[in-house]
Amino acid sequence: MKLGPRYKMPFKRRFEDKTDYKKRLGLLLSGKSRLVIRTSTKHVQVQVIKYEPEGDKTLLSAHTQELKGMGWKHSTSNIPAAYLTGLLIGKKAKKKKIKSLVVDFGPQRIVKSSRLFSVLKGAIDAGLDVSCSEEVLPTEERLKGEHIVKYSEGKNVPKNQFSKVKPKNLGKDIEKIKKKIMKD
């Protein structure tokens, strides 16, 4: 590490690759609240965050674990679960009179038709105004989990891959949870 008198140490969060301050400034200059999407290997968490001079304020939050309370029996880390979480945050935002947001993916790798964009598709379907290109959003087939069902019926699938719940009823379960979310 350099210790000379002209060396300027970078911000801690920049040094740890947690915050890109140039992107963050662009998001904050929009004047809109941010739809912050974070994924892990098991879950997806979505928050609506508003900038304030004292610090960011979280207005709303949704997590894939909330789907379990609605009767979701499948994995909380797949595209259909992320889509339903996006619907959930969208409905919560509409109740609080939040209409327009700017999306914040953070330092995550952005891949077309991924869980990140399925959350975004769910928020748009719930009625939020978030600008996004249609070509990066996942197809209806992927949102309904048909790709998971097709994979589970394949020949080279490990026996313990789907040990909890067989995904044959995935499409019906998605529609059931979607109706619950939209009804509330």
C-alpha cells in the first residue's frame, strides 16, 4: 500500500467493490426511489429505497421467504419465485402510492432473462413504472417454470435434485400464489 503524501485512499465501500459511486450518483440524480434487487444462492430480496441526506431510507421490502407463508412449496431461488417476489413488492408499492422507480442491480452480474429481470418483470406486471427493454425480460415459459418441469423429467437428473416437491404442479402453484398476491 502506498503511504506517500499525495496518495489518496479510496472510499472503503469502493475499495471492497461494494459501491460504484459513479453509478449511484446517476441513480440518485433521477430523483426517483430505487428498486434495489439483491440475490443470493437461496433467496431474492427486493427493497424500495429513498435517498435522504441523513442516509438512505427503506420504504418497503419483500423476500422470497414471504412466499412460503402463502403456500409456496418450491425453491425460493428460481425464476418463478423471483417473479412472484417482484409482484409482491409491486403490490406493496401500489398500496403506498409509489408509481415510478429506477432499478438498482448493484454490483451483481447482469444477465439477460435472469432472476434479476424476472423480479423486474413482476414489478412491472404489478403496475409499477420502471423503464426497461422488453428483450432482457424472461419469456412467459420461464416465468411459469416450464423449463424447470422439462428439466425434471429428463434422463440425466440426479435422484435427490427435487427431493422436497416434484415440480410437476409448479405452473398451478405459481397461478395460485399470483392470485393471492393480486387479491390482497
